[in-house]
Amino acid sequence: MSDSKRIASLKASALNGSIAAIQELEGLTWRDVVAPMESWNIVKQLEDGLADERENTMKVLACVALATAALVKASYGQDTISVHWDTVERWTAALIYHSGLPEDRPTKKPAPDDLTISEVVVHLESFLQVVVRTNAVPPGWNSDRVRRIRFFRPIVDIWRICMASETLYNPYPLCDVIYELFLYEVPGPQNGQVLARAMFPEEANDEGYLALRRFALDLNSGAQPGSWANLRTLTSMIFCLETGGPGVHPGFLPILLEMAGKLASRRTKPLLKAPPEALALQSLSSILIPIDIAMANAGYKEIKTAVEMRVLFISANLEYQLAGVRPGIKIETWRSLRDRLSAIINAAKPFLLWPSIRKLAASQLHLVQRSGLEVRLDQGSPFWAEWEDLKQAVADLQEADEPVRNFFSVCGNLTCGNETGMNDISLRACTGCYQVAYCSADCQRKDWTAVHFARCSDYAKDIEGVQLPGDSKPCKQDRAYLQARAAVDVRKWEERIETLFDDFYAHDEGTVDVSDTNCLPIDWVIPILKVDYGEFVHQREAELSVVRLRDGWRTVMHDCCYQCPHMEEVLKWSRQASQERLAIIVGPVIQESKKGIPYSQLTTLELLQEL
């Protein structure tokens, strides 16, 4: 039989649904024996019979493989291939159906096994990759939003489900398809919102995070090629979630910082060596923006994690690489990146009050100085101003802590008995609980073995106050430090506090008229002093205010219906309490006098560390 007759026989068998014939035609197409257009026409003729077939998955896979070969071997221009876009949509929908995913899609077929699902997804991935490379999208398709969403929503579902699975094939390249055809072609916030809803459906919210997390971790570990294309795709999807979706999950902050750390490498200098077409700065921007937003809204735990991952050192390295404007780079992009780095440094400053974070920050400042990087930074840049302020804040806070460390008057080692002032003795507090202090390391060791070992953790429990949700609250050493810090400051500001309490009791003394019939008797409420350290790093002192609590410590109430002038601060605080990052409320266990606080009975009632 001649080749032409054999090919004609194969075509006839293929049109009758022969899997073997379709597969043989695919091989001939790859070897250029059969013209690509002939193979494509066979696929197009089969779509009415097979694309909707519900029984034989293997026939569908064979047809898609033939279509993939035809697309690869053809030299189609956009005007030619776009007329076949309906065929692309039909076979894509067929593959999605035969994958059995998404699971909530109505079907009478038994659920396919993992091997079958993976094989279908591999064919879908290969087919759509070729569609992207051949620029097969027809003119006007991008403007048809409903059609685009109908096409892409199940593709995103499949990518999310498979990437989050431990047993299915993980279709990494399918992420590129989503980016190229859905995000890159028609950028905008609407696409980000659509992608976010598909990536994070209410019934499977965690799957989306697991999918992106797996992709990011594999890029960081080298399991997937760390190409600029892969980095651009992943960071663009994460950025869409921040701008159009539920925001970046806190669990992504360490992953993004690790990516930023790789780009900040002074040894490889990836940003300086990247070609212009790599869009390196755009990828870096997509990393820094969610880091900046996450840190600006972060609490203790996230900031500490970021500092532990050397966010300050990474920022300094990136600032050094971005010091000069490269040819072909938009000045707006360059400035925006450097502004983001300054903002990241600034976001960490308020948390320097916590000793554990301050210690980590100081070690990174020392590392930047020791490596010689600091002298290479642009000293006229906004970043340099933030960097110098950060260094000064660390130094000032260390100095401000001296009264806290030396607050105690008697050595905690009862066998010692030394007191402050005797022989210029300076007592240093235990940093585990800040409840006792010692005149020497020897006294601390003796007391630790004899007594304090069993009591230190109990002391820390006593000062925890109201439990906070999750694990966002500071570690016990930091909480104990803040209590000691407040105790020292309250004693130092005694006159200011007396004035605040005079204003608080103005009703009782008749100096302020009762402005509303609903004003409650002052005896019904308990005065509480709020010492807010949120701006301590910037202002070098805490803000003091007196609030009244009634019906429990958790309820902040205004019993004058917000009419009295001296209660405006209470109203402001009650509305903004959830936004406070760093505050401590101290008050008496038993309030015996109406003026002032019996300082011997100071206790921590609550630490506010809200996200």
C-alpha cells in the first residue's frame, strides 16, 4: 500500500473513532509526513462526535495529542489559527470534563483514579502551552469577559486542586498559561478579582494557599527552574491576590522574604545581571509590594519572623543594587522600588521596643557595617535617612532601658542582701520575668539553682493578662519587659497621671456639668490608666490616658454618652483599640482611693497586640 493510500486509510479509521489510527497520525504529524493542517482538520471533524463523548477518555486524549502536534508543527499566523479558537475551547472543555475536576461538576461517570486524572492534566497542560506559544487567541476574545471567565475558571480550579494535592501531577506550567492568557494580555484589577475568586473559593480556601505555596517553595528550593519567567508568573499571581483578592496570607511573608533574599545576593547580583527582557524589576516589585503591605499591617509575630529572616539586611542589599538607574528602566519603577524598601524599614521600627526584636535588628545593623555594605549606600537617599533613624532608635532604646534593668533595690539572692546605692551596686533584672534582679552573675546562678528556676515561669504567667487570639502575642520575656517598662514610667510620670485622674473625676467634684441624663455615677466605673507605647520608638515616650471600664475588663464603655469634653479621648481610644499595635493597660487590683493609683498594687490587665 502506498503512503498516500495508507494515510487515507488512517484518516478514515480516525474519523470512525479508532484510537490507534489517531495516535499513528500524531506520530506522522511529528515526522512531517502528514501536513499539520490535515491533522487539525481531522481533529475539527472529530470534535462534534468525541469532544462531548462521555465514555472513552483515551479517545479524547488521543485527539488532543494530535491537535497539539498539529499546532506545534504548523506555521500558523494569528489570522489563520484564530478561526479555530472554538475548537480549542471545545477540546479544553472536554479535557476538563474527563479529568473529573472540579469535583462538584455534575457527572454520571465514576470518579477517575489519580493516574487517569494526572494523564488528562498533562495533556491539558501541553495543549494550552502550545496555544500560548502560537498566539492562538482571536481578536476580540479578550474583550468578551464572560467568555474568558467561562474558559479560565475551570482551568484555575484544576491548577489549584492538582498543585495542592500530594498524589496528583503538579501542573507548574499551567500557571504560565493562566498568566499569559488571563493576566498579561488584559491586565487590570478586575482580572485580579476574578483570579482571586477562582483561586480562593469559599469551599476550598486553603487549597489556593497550598497551591501557590508549593510553587513558591519549589522555586526557592530549586526543585523548579528559578527562571525569570517562573518568578514573574508566581509573583504576578501573588500580587493579584493582594490587589484584587483576600490579600497575602501571613504564611507567604517568609516565602516572599526568601525570594527577596535570593535577588539581594551580593555574590550573584541577579538584578544587575538580568537582561531587560527578563522584567527583573517588575518581579522584584511584585515581591516587595506584598512584603510592604504585610509588614505595615503586621503584628509582633510577623515582624519578628521578618527580622529573623534578615529583612533589614536584605533591604540594604537591594538598595545597594538599585542605587543606579539602568538604561531602559522606567524611572517610576526604580523610584517605587526604593520607596518600598524605605517603607519596609520604617514598618519594623515601632517593634524595636520589644527587646527580642531589637536584639535581632542590632545584629543585622552590625552585619551590614562589618560587611562594608553600609559605606556603599547612597547617603542622600530616603533609605539612608530611614536606616540612620533605625540605628539611632536602637541606641536610644538601649539607653532608655537602663532604668528598667536597674529598677530593683535589693538583690534577688536572699543570701546576698546587697542594695542599690551600696558600693555603687547596679542590680540587673532577670530577662525571663523582670520580677527580680541581681547584683552579679554569681548571685543570679545561686538563686536560679535554689529558688528562681521553679518560679520564673510562674512569674511570667502572672503578667500575661488576658489571653490573645492565636499566637500573635509577644513572648513572655517581652511581655515582662513591657510591664517593667510601664512600672518605671508610671512612677516617673506621677504628676501627669494625677492631672489625668483629676480630669477623670471632674464630675464627682462638680467642675464639669453633667451633660446628659444618662451619665452614670462615677462609683459605678473603674478608672484605668492606659500607657500606649505605639509611638515610643518615634517619640521616645509613651502616651498616657485614663479610661473607664465597667462590666468587665474587656468592655470599654463611655458612660456619659460621649457628650463630656474630657471623655473625647475615651471615645477615640474605644474606636481605635483594634488598631493599636503596642499598648499596655495598667490599673489597681483594688481601687481604694478616688485619686491616683496605689502604685504598690499595679498590675498588667491586658496587652493589646491586635493584627
